[in-house]
Amino acid sequence: MVFRGLPVSRGIALGGVFVYAPFKAKVGEQYIGAEEKAEHNSRFNEALKKAGMELRELQKKMAGEDPDKAGIFEAHEDILTDVALIDEILNLINDESYAGDFAIETVYEKYVKIFADMDDDILKERRADFRDVKDRILRIWTGAEQKNLSELDSPMIIFAHDLLPSDTATLNRKNVLALVTEIGGNTSHSAIIARSYEIPALLGIAGVMASARPGMEAVVDALDGDLVLEPSGEEKARYKQKQADYQRSVEETRKFRSVEPVMADGTPIGVYLNIGSVGDGELEAQAYTGGVGLFRSEFLFMQGKDLPGENQQFQVYKKAVEAYGARQVILRTLDIGGDKTIESMDLPEEDNPFLGCRALRLCFQRTDVFKTQLRAALRASAFGNLALMFPMVGSLEDIHKAKYYLEECRRELKSEGIPFNKDMNVGVMIEIPALAVMAELVAREVDFASIGTNDLCQYLMAVDRLNPSVAAYYQSYHPAMFRLIHQVSRAFEKAGKALSICGEMGGDPLAVMAFIGMGIGKFSMAASNVAAVKRIITRLTMDKARELAGKLQRMTTAPQIEDFLKTEMDKLLA
Ligand code: PEP
Ligand code: MG
């Protein structure tokens, strides 16, 4: 069986299928007769015992890897063994004739509601833990298998309808050969994580979950976009060969990873890194990059059921700046919303989340969360070269408002005698077209800006960046993209302010050639793109780059631009 998908993270994988379908309990109102009560009592007790075993197992497993996660499961065990709660469930079964699963659902949901109504934000968030424990007991009740990405203990190909950023953020990358999903696009966060972990990924294969079965073998060709389920011996041999060829070409390019990003005529270019955490893998890349051009701080908020506190955030940001010494680390404030939700905040459902209360807009509603992050960032600024960047800025009022909260935090820290860098650079992401159009006004207000091409393309082309059925309209090489970015570059050059590109186009060697010709000299990208971008930089001269940018201005369609840049790159690399 062969399927076609969108290859969003390059590579080839062969291996066993792991079907990831998180358990969702469906419990209806149901009552039982007197003769069934004994059975429901013992089934409930059995489920409690099994759930306890699972939780202790998880604690043991996590204790060595991540003590914070072990703590979560310990707290879950406390909830599970709460005597009052167990009594309430048994009373409903024995006195009110509730079916066991209906009794579990009723009692747990009662506590979820009690916590949800609390004023204290920390206590409020405990409701997620009650839901989690409830789902565990109900899953065992129904006899369904335990599934969790962090529990994969051998390398497999993961199949899922969709992967939430919180799923991908907690997965153990050593055991993931490839990702296959039914939805998602090139700039969805599962794609971004897959690229930064260098895991081959094919997204947007509608209906694939109906065909994928545990125990099957699969081949993921995330170079050409093919998925083969139950490959024949001949197919396996062919793909193994293709995998080996690809691996060789990756090794060849990788030689460029550590070279200085200097053009053939001696012009230096900045090659920076996009990171989502400060794990060893991410920080390893500091050896061959000039700094961090985009630290997506939201991943830190997705890993637990509680919001990270000021101290916890401070430690993470401090670790990043210390790893980079004098080199700059640009921390982007929380960008939640769109395809990124977090369990630790109760966000309203929206019909159009990408056009909704996302990122800075959400921070303006939850100024407590925003200010906690700003305080943590300011404190970390005392330990290195930290810069702060606001996402989803659409107007000058947004900039003024964000700066107002930052100033408030500066005043607070000053009065508390806590040190921070009072000259910390402050910038914005240019990803809403309105801001790009008035770039010269923006340049006056900020120390720097970075163009987020992922969202800029989504909003400029009016295409949902996650919807595979309109992926063909998501044209990053659209002439309007290059024209607009050129315009922004001119405005920032005139104002003498720094400008970089940190969306996926910033790691695309084809686009980078054109952007250099437009006067942009700093690019931030996933670690996996560094070698290829450096390679093209070392082959290019400024004269050639300007010539390309000039020719490109006269082109009229995305395919024309892409073909042109490909031909030019092939010539340079020949
Ligand atoms: C972008 O929009 O280009 C960007 C870098 O931000 P994100 O992909 O995290 O939305
Ligand atoms: Mg963005």
C-alpha cells in the first residue's frame, strides 16, 4: 500500500509501526442492577491497583531521566489513592446504582469543576491532573492499552492523526524513526520539531490511520513524499539503498557545518539557531552558530500541567545565555494559540485560532503570565547577551503596550534590588503583513526585528499553514513575499536597525541567496539546515546575490522564482 504525504523533515526510515491514538473516554449515564454491583466494585478496585502500578512504573522510569516528570506521576498517585474520593465512587455504585465508569466520571468531574472554579491559578491548574488520573482509570476499566510517546522503548515509526506540540515535546527522540500524521503542514509545530530533531516526517496523509496497524512494517520516504505500508522485500532493499545514498549526501554537506559563514568575496553573514529548549542536543549546536536567533519559549510552557514559574523560567533562560557567552540569544515571548495549545492554561475554543487570541494578544489578556516571563527574562539578562522579541505584533500600539509591561517589570525588579541588564535589546517579529507594510515606522520603535516567514506567508496568502488541502496555495516563493521582504529590508537598512529572518525560509538555501542580495545578513534556522545554508554562503558573492535579487523582482509566479533559484544554486554548487 503506497500513500502520498507532505515531506516536511527530510530523510528515509524503515521500521515497525506504532499507532498513537491517545485514549479518549466516552462515558454515558448508566445504572446497574443489584446483581452487578459486586462485579463493578471489584472491577473498580482492580483498575485502581493497575493504575497504581502504572504510575509507580512511570515514576521509576522518569526518576533518572527527568525528576520533574517523576513528580507529576507521584502527585497522580496521591490523587488515585485519596480515600475520600474512592469512598465517594463506591457509594455511587453501591447506594445509587451507578455503573462503575459512570461513577468514576461523575466524581472526578466534580473535582475538576471545583478546581476550575478556584481563584488561585496554581490550584485551578490541578484540574488537569484529576482529568489525567480519571482517563487512566477509565482506560484500564475499558481494557484499552496504555499509550504514551515518552514510553516508547524501541525505535518505531509513529503514526498519529495529529501530534500536539506537547506530544512532540515529550517524545524520546532516540526511539522515533519517523513521524506520519493525517494533518499538519510544512510550518506546523510538529514539522518544526521533527526538523530540529532531524526525524524524517511525512504529514497530511488523510485517512492513513485506518490502514496503519501495530506490528506492520513501513517505509517513510520523506525525500519524495512516499509512505509504503507492508513493503515487499524488493521495496525494502531499494529504500535501504536510497537511505544509504541520502546519508552519504548528508555527511558530505555536514562538512560545511563548522565553516565560518563568510561569502566568497569575504562578506560575513550571521548564521543563528532556532531552539525550543535548552537540552543538550540544542546547546550542542552553539559550537557552530553565532547565537540564537529565535528561542521559541512556548515549548517550555507545554511540557507540564502547570505553568512554569518565574524561577523555573529564569533558570532555563540563564542556561541558554550562559551557553552562548557574549553571543546574542533572542528570546521570543510566549507564542501560544494557533496550533499551539497548552494544558496549563484554560484557553477558549476559537473558530479561527490563527486569527484569534494568539501570542502577544493572549499575553495582554493574561498579564500575570506575561509579566512572570518578562521578569524571568530580565533577570537572565544579567548573565549574558539576552535580547527579547515579541511575536504577533500588528500595530505600534502593540509595541507600546508590550514595552509598557516590560518597563513595569524593570521598575519592580529595581525596587526589589534584583539585577538585570537595563540596556537589553528589544525587538519584534514581523509576521503580520500590516507590520511589514509600515516597516519604517516599526524600525523607529525597536532595536531589531526578525521576519517570521511562516506566519507572514500564512497571513499574506490567506492560507491556513496547517491545512493540507490548501497547501498548494501556501507559496513561500510567491513574488509578493519577496517584494514585501525586500521592502522591509530597505526600511531597516535606512534606519540602521538589525534585521534577520527566522522563519523556515531563513534556513532554506534557495531563499537565503535572494535575501542576501536584498541586504539581509542574518539568518536563524534549525540545526539541520545550518550546513546547507553555510555551503551556499561560501559559494556566493555579493555581486551575484544582488544580481539574483534584481532579476527576481521582475518575476511573476512562485514556480518561476523557485526554478530560477534552483538553477542558480546548481550552477554555484557545480
Ligand atoms: C514564523 O512565523 O515564521 C515563526 C518563526 O514563528 P512560528 O513558526 O513559531 O510561528
Ligand atoms: Mg510565527
